[in-house]
Amino acid sequence: MAAAKINAALELQLRPVLAGHRPVKLNVRLRRLYVASAIQRIVVGGHHELVADVTVVDAKSGAVLLSHPEFRTASMAGQGIGGTMLDAALLADPIDRLAQNFAVSYRDWLAPGPRP
């Protein structure tokens, strides 16, 4: 489930950026996916985190073109009783938020600059 959401978010964010003449493939190896529990956030706080190794390879030869080991992203999580309740009621699923943050952060790292 998480892999499909990460893949969809990356495809949406990277399709315009990776639209060159050389076909490439993105390999993502998930190292850590941490979703802070409601109890943890109520008692001591915490956030959600995703860590992955990301490699851009030539689609034909398989040659590594660019690698970023341990690419990290986080998503804030509601803290305390009220924050945890509001988080659950108003915000998207933590995996959806992490996937979106990961894709946008990687896109911005890969191709910094203004977006149309």
C-alpha cells in the first residue's frame, strides 16, 4: 500500500521534470517508514518519517546516473490530545502526507527552481 502511494506521488511530481530525451528509471529502496502512534503523540509528541535510497538509472543500459542514499522526509503530526484528534479528523492519512512530502522534496532536490 505505501509503495503504491509513494510511486503515484513520485510519478505525479517527476513526470514534468524527467521529460528529457534520455529515458530514465527511478529506483526507490524504502529504508524506514515510521508513523508515530496516537499514544506517542499524546504523551511525548512525535512526527512521521520516511527514509529511502533513491537512484536514477538509464532505462536502456541500467547505468546509474544519480544516487541519493537515505533521502529523508517528515510529516508533522498532531501533538497532545487535541492535536491528535484534529489530525485524525482533518488531515490526510499519514502515509499520503509522507508520500507527497517525499515526492515534492525529491523533485525540488533533483530540479531546484521555480515551478510553472
